[in-house]
Amino acid sequence: MAWCHASDRRSAAPAGTSAFLRGSDGSVSEHAGWSRGRRVFHVGADAPWPGARLVSAFSVACVVFDFDGVLVQSNAIKRAAYDYALRALPVSSATIDRCLAGGPGDRADIIDAIVRTLKLPGAEHATIVARSVQAYSERCDALLPQCAETDHASETLAQLAARYPLYVNSATPEETLRSYVDQRGWTALFRGVYGRPRTKVEILARIASAERIDPGRILFVGDRLSDRDAARAAGCHFVGVQSAGADFEQDAELLDSLRDLSRYIARAAVQC
């Protein structure tokens, strides 16, 4: 069982209070602190502060990971790749950021939206989009194999793969995504690696069908609000992980790193 705040999350806990996770051996370790403005959980039988309310556990049957920012530290590389691919065009960095924040989509959707701001004739627009997508893809293909994995990614994947079916669910084109996963020696750890042209919601539904489980037994791990929205739309559980590109609100439920994921699942507390 687990406890979280019922209403005002910042005032409900004493100033400076942190949440703690209790291991199966009885050990207790500090989790994310309230000083960072994140929603955290106290695991154990006793309410950790006045006003905390009990939330139910759920049984995880499958774990699904976003790729960029969750398994590899690629968000900055991919953002810079847009600047590189569009460097010859009169588009500002602010325009690129605005289109990136405009909603879910793959590289082609995002570049199309950026180029559309130039209001070019149809044939010219299509040519520039195709050329820019190719430049972006080539840049990512050259740099992604060199970027570091996120903290404890390989360790966490190896631990969880022994207990759960694992999947990757990304907005990266599927063939490219599979090459990235394979380059890191992770292919054998995943039952499936899925990307565009399917949406993340469609992929989660496909995974639930393949595993013959209720979507509510799937835990999707992501680093963006769009990941959380996809999980909700598919009826799955979600937990965020901190990354350079994370865009969650201040009180979002976040793990500091994948190192905390196995423990989170073991005491699985749903969002409240």
C-alpha cells in the first residue's frame, strides 16, 4: 500500500519532508524530496503525515518504455539536429521550439509544421521538407549511437526483463528505432520495439492485445506530458522519469532515474 497527498500536496506534508520507500527486507530509503515540488509516495502501513490518503496498488504485468530521454540521453542531440537540418531556412529557434511543443508527431510531422510557417508553394514545401527530414535523420543516425544511456538503464532493463515482458514505444520511425536498440545490445531484452507510423496510443493497445492483458496492467514509463497523455488514452498506468527534456508540471509524479523503477513497481502505487 502507499500514501500520497489528498489535496494541497505542498502544504499537506511538513516543510522539507521527503517520502521514503520501504524495501521487502524492512530497510527504508529516501525518495524524491518535496523541496523539488514533485509528487512522491511513502510506502508502508502508517500514514506519513496528516491528510495523507491511501491509494491502491496495481499489479504490473508488462512494462513499456519511451526511448529518448528515458533509455538514452538523446533529447539534446535530437533538438540540435532540428537546428542542423533547418539551418539554411529563415526559421527561428523559437519557431522550432513552438512546433516541437505543438503536440505528438514524428520528425516528418514536426519538420512539416516548421516549414509550413514559411508559407512556400506546395512543390517547394514538399521538396524542402523531404530534404530536411533526410538531413535530420542522417544527423541523428551519426550521433545517437554515441550518446550515453540514462542512469542505470541497462541494469534496470536486465532486472525487469527477468520478470516482465518489456517493450519500447517511441515516436521514432520503427525501423530506425530498432537499429538504435540493437546497437546498444538491448534487442533480446524486449519482446517488441515499436515506433512510427503508429501512434503511442495505438502501440499500447497493440501491446495489450498481444499480451492478452487489460491495459490497466501495463506501466508506461516516459519523460513527456505526451507520454502520460498516451498512457491515459490507452487506459494504462504511467510514471514519469526525470530528463533534460521533461515538461511535466511542478507536482508531477517523477522518478529521479530508472534506478528507482524496480522498487516503484514492487510497491506499485497508482497516480492519485
